[in-house]
Amino acid sequence: MKHRMLGALNVSAIGLGCMGMSQSYGPHDDAESMATIRRALDLGVTLLDTSDMYGYGNGHNEELIGRAIAGRRDDAVIATKFGIKGWTGDGSFVLDSSPEYARKACEASLRRIGVDVIDLYFLHRRDRSIPIEEIVGGMAVLVAEGKVRHIGLSEVSEETLRRAHATHPIAALESEYSLFERYVEGGVLPACRELGIGLMAFSPLGRGVLTGTVRDLNSLSEDDYRHSDPRYRGENLLHNLGLVDRIQLIAAKLGMTPAQVALAWVLAQDEHIVPIPGTKRIKYLEENAAAAEVELTPEQIRLLETAIPPNAVSGERYPEGIMRTVDA
Ligand SMILES: NC(=O)c1ccc[n+]([C@@H]2O[C@H](COP(=O)([O-])OP(=O)(O)OC[C@H]3O[C@@H](n4cnc5c(N)ncnc54)[C@H](OP(=O)(O)O)[C@@H]3O)[C@@H](O)[C@H]2O)c1
């Protein structure tokens, strides 16, 4: 497995998103999820992404990772997050980025995962009522105390990123980036390059749609998050599947799967971008990890970007309530 740098942190070129092992994408089985995490470590996929809220706030995902890496702590780079305390009645998040809450959340995450230190600790969503300098100051204290090695921010604006980095070195930004979602190219990605901050690209498979395996909402379980995803709704889905068809054709010609092509495209954008495709299945994990070996030619990249130009996708990337929590 190739490696990349997120700030000063060395990680596998492709990580493993663990959210779906506890929520969002249909039924999950702990034994299968743990086997997938262990297979990831066998393949040299070191970077495991979780959050204290995965499992709808019950800590399930962090505990699962703790059990899966038991006895193999040194093979894993653990990225977890704090700052989302729960849900409001209107489909948004209750946020708390205060230093007091950061300490409490960090200590709880350490206990659940069963480790002494978190390798990369993210602010999941910024609570805009608190200056970013105060928030990062609180996270920096956790670094000084040895509870956290590196700091990251998720879904923040360019301005917030710059102010944060001036307070304490930020190793990584975690934001959505894929052939389906390119908003980071506008400001935050150039800022990451300038400041030496890595980008952990979440939902690099467009929440599954780019793989071509989800073509109909009826095939998803009732509690699947994608029923509320604007990009999976009605006319939007039909339009977006037309774009996926183009990727499927290109992938077939290249002898790859659509997921591999989608991940190879993300990897080709910058040497400090690490996609973290989410899966609970060994089969998908192996397929995705193999994409780290692919080096697309400029002509292949051009073909893909012609197939899905920026802003070609229909629908906002989040339902309205969650969109409000994105720092802009
Ligand atoms: N910071 C944030 O706010 C934030 C937000 C969203 C996500 N994340 C992180 O980013 C990770 C990845 O994002 P994501 O899980 O939302 O979306 P994603 O990686 O774009 O897509 C995940 C979906 O794709 C399916 N899949 C994965 N590999 C596949 C393959 N090779 N062939 C066919 N289907 C495949 C998965 O199926 P199965 O479920 O059946 O395995 C799952 O349904 C998450 O796990 C989470 O750790 C962070």
C-alpha cells in the first residue's frame, strides 16, 4: 500500500470510512465489519475514520473499532471526531465546539476505542458561536496533554481553515470530494495546498451512487440515509444515474470498476489527498484498496472530467437541515 502525508501524519493512500458499519447505509453486522477492519490492516490500509456520533450518538462505531484493532494498535491510524451532540427537531445537528466539551468528548472517545492517544482528532462541525481560535486552542491543549497527536477540521470554510492553522498546525481537512462533488476546488483545496494541510476526501463514491450499484431507492432499506439525500431523489437521481452510466463505460474500457476509477480520479488531484471510501464489506474494501495502485493518465482524467463536469450533478449534497451546519 502506498502512503501519503496529511500534514505531518503518514497514512495509507486510501483510508477506510467506518460510518456505514453503524448507521446511514442499511443493515450492518458487527462480525462482518470487524473482519473488514482487520482485512484493511492486513492490506496496509492504516487510516480508519470514525466519529463519536457514528451509531446515531451511541458510541457504537468507536467501540467497534476498538474491538477490531485490539492487539494491533500500531497498525492503525485512528481518526475520530467530536462536536455533534445530537439532532434538533428540524433535521439539523446540535453542535458544541467548546474546549470544555472537547475535553469531555475526547476522554470518552479514548475510553470507547480503548487507546491512550487519538492519532487525528477532528472537529466534526464548527459551532459558529465560538471563535475558531478558541476552539482550536482547546484542541491544542489536548495535544499538549498527549491525548491527541494531530488536529483536523471537517467541513470548514477557507477563512476558518486559515485562522485555525494560524492558531495551531492543522494536519487535515475532512470534506466531501469526488467526481460528484467538487466545491472544495473553489477555495479550501488551494488553501490546503498553500498551508501544507492534507485533505481527507469523504464520500469519494458519492455515497455509493458512483459505483453504479445503487440505481433504485426501493432497493435500499427504509432507514437508509439516502432516502433523504437530495441527489437520490426523483428527477435528480435519474439525471445523476445518466452521469454514472458514462463513468461505467469508461471504467469498462479501462478494465476497472467504476469505484476504482472514481477513487483513482480523487487520488490524481493532489498527492496530499487521501480518499476514505466507506464500506462494511471485505469485497468492496479489497476493490477500493486496489485503486491506490492506479495512476490515471492526463487523457484518462480529461475523459472522466468531460463525462462529469463540475456542477453537472443535480441536487444539493445534504438535506437542508444538515446543509445549515456547513461552515461557509
Ligand atoms: N466528516 C463528515 O462530515 C463526514 C460525512 C460523511 C462521511 N464521512 C466519512 O467518510 C466515509 C466515506 O463516506 P460515505 O461512506 O458517506 O460515502 P462513500 O464512501 O462515497 O460511499 C459509501 C457507500 O458506497 C458503497 N461502496 C463502497 N465501496 C463500494 C464498491 N467498491 N462497490 C460498490 N459499492 C461500494 C458502500 O456500501 P456498503 O455500505 O454496502 O459497504 C456504501 O453504501 C464515511 O464512512 C465516514 O467515515 C465523514
